[in-house]
Amino acid sequence: MERTQKENMELLKEIVQLKTTLSEICKQDGPSSSEYINLSIKLNTLMHKYFEEKAEILVSI
């Protein structure tokens, strides 16, 4: 359980960092830039992974 929480924290940190980066890219280059699109896909994947892990934890309680 503790290991999973630590992994979740690392995942959350990466998600927050990506959201910040995306915001900056959007301001500079707009949401149609290839970098923005690629990072958006990565962010979506990480968020999906985070919620799947959370759901697994809740189901196992």
C-alpha cells in the first residue's frame, strides 16, 4: 500500500509538471502545435493510469 502511494505521488508530480508545460506551450505556440498535441496525449495517458491505479486500490479495500 505504501509503495503504491509513493508511485502515485511520482505520477501526480509528473502530471502536474506536464500540465504546467502544456499551459506554457499553449500560450507560446497554441494548442495545434505538434509538441502540445504530443504532450496532451502523454498527459491523458498518465491521468488514465493514475485513475486506474486509484480504482484498483479502492476495489481492493
